[in-house]
Amino acid sequence: MFDAKKVKEEITAWIADYFQNNASPETKAVVGISGGKDSSVVAALCVAALGKERVFGVLMPQGEQFDIGVSYAVCKALDIRYAEINIKEPVSTLYGEFDRTGLEQNDIVTFNTPARIRTVVLYAVSGAVGGRVANTSNLSEDWVGYTTKFGDTAGDFGPISDLTATEVKAIGRELGLAPEFVDKTPIDGLCGKTDEDSWGFTYAVLDEYLRTGICKDEAVKEKIDKLHKRNLHKMSPLPIYRLSGQAGDRGVG
């Protein structure tokens, strides 16, 4: 049985410990605020661990974002400072260079490029305010590759990376977040489909399989396993070729 109160307290202490050991007393947690459960919960956990003065939100719409009001509401509810930086122009500029050089803009390009530019923005803001970038990915989406390598997989610390989507929601409720933040339907932001529509299975089914190993639908189980295997590289450290016969310290020092 998942103990949301206990895990919330453990993560809060873990964040505080991370900043104590890896940052100065003024260093801020920089969180990309999408208005969804993951970024809302991470921001709230950082506020609980560090205080609202040390949490900085970054809103990054790509042109017009129909639900950006939820992102504003998150920042207001947590009473944190934030900046809104629109990524429409840098994305369009890059695509324009693709057109100029004759490179094709396929689905891989159009889906992943905005996520990677958002990471560039987060680290730029982090440099400006003196911060560490929070990763806001959860285990469920990471497991099936519903992430972008060097995009939303990036960050300096990952408070919810080992939690399923169901568990993240439980933490959000334990933190006292409003239902509009915790239960907002995840949408891929590209074609307007929900995550579950895109997958062909629900978070509930995925999360049960991750925690119990049980999936009653064999076809869904095979699909989850296939997605995980195909996207495992996104969760793995960078493979590095090691020269044979070299000292363990690689000659440094």
C-alpha cells in the first residue's frame, strides 16, 4: 500500500538534503510549470522543502497555449515567482533553417524539438537566477518512452522520477493541491490527444503492471514491454567506450 504522507515527507527531506549538499543557501529550484500534475507536484514539494522564496517557476508556451491559465494558477497558489518565456520564435527559426537547407520536418523533429528548447530555456533561467533545474518526469511516462531525450528527461534532480503517475497524484493530494492541478488530463501538446489515447491503454493499467507485474490484457502487456525496450536508452546513462588497460581514474590528477 502506497503511503503518500510518508513518501511526501521523505521526498521533501531528500530535496532539502540535495540542496544542502549541492548548492548555496540562496540557490533556487527552477521548475518548468506546465499546469499538469507532475510539474505542480514537483513545485509544491520544492516549496515544502526550501520555502517559496527559493522556488522559481518557468512557463514556456509555444505560441498560444489554451490552458496556460492553469500554469498561472499553480504559481499563484504556491505564491512563487515565475517568468513566462514563449518558445514559438526559436522553434520557428530552427524549422525555418530546416526548410532553407532542405531537411525534412518529420514527427520526430516536431515532437522533440520544443521539449529540448524548453530545457535550454530552463538552464538559461537557472543561470540567471542561480538555480538547479528540477526534472518533472514520472516513472510511468519514462517507462514507455513518453519523454524526450535531453528534453524533459533532463534536470539536476528528480523528485518524482521513481513514482508512478498514480502515486504522483496521491502525493499532490497529500500536499493539498487543488484537483484542477492534480487531476488535469495529460495531453501530448502536439496533436491534442490525451496520453492514454495515444498509448491505447490507461495509466491505471500501466501503473498496476509497474508495481505488481500484473496486466490482465496480454496484448497491452506486450505493447508496454515493447515500448519500454525500444525506449530504454532514454533512461540509461550515456554509453561510453572505455580504453582497455587504463587506470580507473583515467589518468586524471
